[in-house]
Amino acid sequence: MSAHSITHEKPPLVWHEGFPLGNGVLGAMVWGDGAPLCFTLDHADLWDLRCDESFLDDPRYTYASLRRLIAEGKFDEAREVFEEREKRDNPVLPGKISLGRAELRISSPTEYHATLDLSTATVTGNGWQAFVHKASNVLCIRTQGGELNMIPLAEMTPELAPLGYADPVVTVDGDLHIMAQQVPEGPAFAMAWNPSGTEFFVAVMLGNDVEQASNDASEGVKRALDRGYLTLLAEHNALWEAFWAVSEVHLPEPRMEFLWRYGIYILASCSHPGHAPPGLQGLWAMDGVLPPWHGDYHADMNVQEIFWPACASGHLELLDTWCDLMKAEIPLAQAFTRRFFGTEGTFRPGTSLPEFTSVPCWYTVEYAWSHSGWLAWLVWLRWRYSMDRAWLAETGYPVVAEIFRFYRANLEEGEDGRLHVPLSNSPEYREDKPEAWASDPNIDLALIRRCCVWVTEMEAALGVEELSADAARIREQLAPYALTDDGALCLWKDKPLDDPHRHPSHLMAIHPAMDITIEGSDEDRRIIDASIRQYHSLGQYLWAGHTYAQLISFAAVTGRTGWAYQSLRMLADHWLGPNGLHFNQDFDRCGMSGYAYPAGVYGPFTIEANCAAAAGISDMLVQGWGDCIRVFPAVPDEWKDAAFRGLLTEGAFKVSAVRRDGQTVWVKVVATVAGKVVVRDPFGGEKAVGIRCDERCKGCEAGCYVAELGEGEAMVLAREGVEVEEGEIAGMVRPWEGPGVGLR
């Protein structure tokens, strides 16, 4: 089994076992046995955003009223105003919708065997091949002959029947068929295709109306037919080759190497600058039903995990889809914040859709303060991994500054002289029950503290001093973290976590906020140790797949190598389907988790854990927080050999390294912008003995190798006698056998 492929030896007869394809704009899930071969289609910008927002007109719909109702114990009234009415008025929409399904009946289906090659984003079966062209919104299929038909969205999704969708407009343009449909109060979309032959092309276009979308789709197919399948395939392969050339990871365990590449593949297949960022299901909206949770943006963990691997992999353009959305939505977020809080700044709710569209959600989660700060963290990461001052001035700083202004305007000084969060929630703890509400959740305090640091750092980079003084004051005056008597982080004051909650949000100060680190004070390390002991003591029965995915990185940055590896193993062994996608269930029903379904029944599919696993593996291989690079900081003993090339760290350094027989033998650091590089000694404390440094390195002092590098300059460290050609690092990792991915 290739570490970069999925092979099915029997046909995926249900949508969720298929092969995901996409170019960031057009997505296709490939499934079926050839009679027919199915392609469930989706487009990044296709959402039905109709929303009954009359709930906003209730005079009680303010943060002040929410606080009053909770303080008075009027929880039923609060839930009615802030949750139930919106749910009743919006039972189906707004949400993500798919395009429909293309069905190809192959003239002579043969024994099924098909492989998705992640390197080229191409599925090859017996007598057929398919890909979504990386640079144009065209699904390309080659067969030995067959007939291609389209099933319209409304026909395959009965839930849409009462929602006023007009019948699709079906036309013929020469040998081409075109199906177009207008989304009420939204865009039109069209699919054009040639219904017969050996080479099939399905072009998908959105437009202001059916005519425009139809014309554009028709032209898209004509261009594809003129160029031909093989020409498009060669171009497509070259573009993916260039994509994967940015960075690579090689591990001795093929399944784990697959998970790194697969998480990045999933993100790259559903995120593209200039288009709406992916929601919970990316570009693979459910076939025949509307996606769970409206396919929305969950800001209490899912959005963040989805975009994590964009940083270390060096594909910051994939993160730009989210950062650009936040920048574009600043005026809408400002208006909502003025309406709901009566203050300046921008507050981000727990769930949303493009255009800052509201989505029904537990009201406890919806109005928690942490979402704003955690989304600001994504923007800060985009800055730290690029050090791009032009981008910072245009996008990064405006987004983070507005979120800081929200915190500054709404924190309240208590009798103790401290600043407090008056009412919030530790996300999804106790769902929407009365006991979920609290003041000063530790997750909020951690993110507010860090937001003060981020905005100060950004202003220093831009030569601005508008908010820095207030940021320093707020960070100093903010309420302290709530700890148990044993020194473990609580949910909030006098409230330790009391069940194995799937969201370790109370540990935000440790990771990912990194306000308390293992390289901090003795007190910091005591808090980390106590918090991990307490969290482990509660068991794992209510953990989910995304929990294990998040904990890979958490364990890696806290020096728990075994925990990081076992979290990765747990995710791989229990939470991934036969096509590698993450589902909210323990497939083995082993008793470790309460999230289990009967055999053959699939829980909801979401992409965040796939992406977070890739980021977690990167964190096991290299870390750059605190202006210090750590090479192979959390590599398990099972990986005696490992190598990576071009992984990006904070400070905008590209790092490559090789590990042989359990020892680091070679490290190269390239500065993408001029700066000081500090590398924690990766050679086991041998200092300069037996280590070769290039002339830019000042040697090893205080356990670190240091160099001042100009843009494009590199520092190389290696054991004596070791020479490495970067193009050959894959061959330096000796594999051991591991299970492959696919239907058997």
C-alpha cells in the first residue's frame, strides 16, 4: 500500500465511503460500482443563506437582557429568546447545499478495484479514471464508453421540496446538455456535460442568473473537449506536483504518513482564495440530504482544526480563505456587536455561514466569548508563519484589533479591582443547560490574555501604538486563572471539570493559546502536570474523534511524546472510515467512547479531525513557538527513522531534518524573511562535539544553535560524515509494515 493512496477492492456503495476529489472550489465524491458510477457534486460558494431574522427584533435580544434573565433564573425565557425561536423560524435553512449527482453508467462494468492517488488527486478504477481539474471547475472522466446523466439537487434532496426551488432548467447546446437552477434569493448554478463518449467533462459554474451560469458552464465543457482529457490530466498532475513540492513528510509507518498527507489533501481540496471557506463537511455536502449542523462554521473548535495544517505545510493560501472572510465581514460583525452588546469591536458567534449569516445553535455556545479570540488566533498564526507586514497591515491587524476592542469594551472591573468576563460559557460543557453559564471561563481568560499579546506584537511590527497600552493594562488586570486545590486548571472559579468532556477547552491556556508552557516557570509546569493528571483521571468515554486529533498537538507541545502518538493511533484505529474520512463515532465500538453507532451505521462526517491530525504530526516533527525551533520534539520510539522537508514554523522559517536510528543527523533552516533563528539543540546535548555547523551559525550556547539569516539564507547542522540531498530524504526513511487504507 502506498502511503499516499486509498485503494478500494470492493465498490463503495454508499456516499460516505467514496473518494473525495476537489480543487478548492468544485468538489466531487466518487462512489458506486459503475452501474452507475456516482459523482456527488458541490461548490464552495453554493449556500442557501435565506434566514428568518425576525428573532433579532425582539427587544430582549441583547447581551444585557441575557445577563438579566440568567441572573434571575429565567432560563426557559432566555432559551426561548436566544435559541428556540430562531430554531423554529429556521428549521432547515440557512445552510450548505450540494449541486446534485452525476451518474455514469459504464458500458461494461468489470471487477471493482479503484485507487485515489493523493499525489495527483486522481481516482483510477478498472477501465475508468476521474479527477477535478485543479485550475478549472471541470470534473474530467475517461472510460471505455458509457452514458452520463445528472440528477438535480431538488430531486435527490426531498427536504428542499417545500422551500420554493424552481424546477431546474434543462437545455441542449449541440451535443451538450445543461442543467441550471436558481437558488431563491441567491446565485444560479449550472452544470454542463457531454452525455456520451469515452471522455466526459462536467463543468460547474455559478452566476447571477440561469442564463449566465448556463453559458459559462457550456463554454467550460467546450474548452475541455477542445483540449482533451490527456492534456488536462497532464496539466492537473503538474499543478498538484507543484503543490506537494512545497513540503513533505516521510515516516516509517505508512498509515501515519498517509494521515499527514491526507489532512493537507482534504484542506487543499476544499479551500481556495477568493471563495467561501469550507464548513464542517468541506466540499462534500451529503448526498440526498442536507448536511448536519447546516454545514456551518463551528467556531468553538472545528474551524480552527480545519485550518491548522495550512501553517506547518507552508500553504498559507489555504488559511487565507478564512482570514479574508473575517476581514470582509468586519462591518457586519461590527453592526451585530453594536446591536447585541451596544459596544465597539467585533464579536464572533459560535456558529455562522458566509455573509455573517446566523445559524441556530445552543445559546450557551452561541454567545460564549472564546470564539472571537480563538478565531483571532488563526489570524495571528497567519502573521507569525509569514511575517508579511503588508498582509498584516491589510488583513491581520484590522481583524485582531477589532476583536481586542470588543474585549476592551465589555470586560467589567469587579470589587477586587480585576477585569472579569461577566457571562460566558466553556464551549459545549453542559450543552444549553442552565449550569453551562458562568463568569470568567478559563478559556476566555486565556484567549483575552493572548489577544493582548497579539495586538501588541502586531502594532510593534507596524510601528503603531494605538492599542498597546490598553493591551498591557488589560493583561495585567485580568482575573487570574481558576485552579483546583491541586493546581489544575478549572472550567471557571470553583468549578473543576467533572466529566470526560470532548472539548478540553478549559486547557486553552496550555494549548493552543500557549500562555502556560513547559518552558515557562516552575509554576507553569506544575499547572500543566496537575491539569493533565486531572483530565486523564476522568477517562475518555465522552471524548470524540476531534478530541484525539486536538490532543496530538496538545501532547506534543507539552513534551508527552507517548500521549501524542497514542492519540494519533486512537484517531486512526477508531474514528476514521474506510476512505480515511473522520466520522463522529467509534467504529470499533470498543467501549472507549460513548460515541458509537450500530454496525453499518455512520455518524456525522466532518473534516476537522483529518486536518488536525496532519497538524499534530507536524507538531511531533517540528515546533517554532516562543521564537525557538525544536526539531523532532515529540517523535515516538516507534519512528527510529523520520524525515521532513520544508515545514514552516513561526518566524517564517522553513525547516528540513532527517532522523536515523533514533538520532537527529541533519537539520536545515531557511529564512523566508530576514531574522534571527534559534534552534534547540537537536543532537541530544552533545553541543558542538561531532556536529558540523555552517559559517552562519554562532555555535551552540545555552542549549541552542543561533544564527542571523538574511532572506533566503540557510543554516545547516549535521553530524560529522552526514551528507543529505534534500531531494533524496524519502529514501532515508526505512519503512515498517503497517495497515493500508481502503475497503477490503
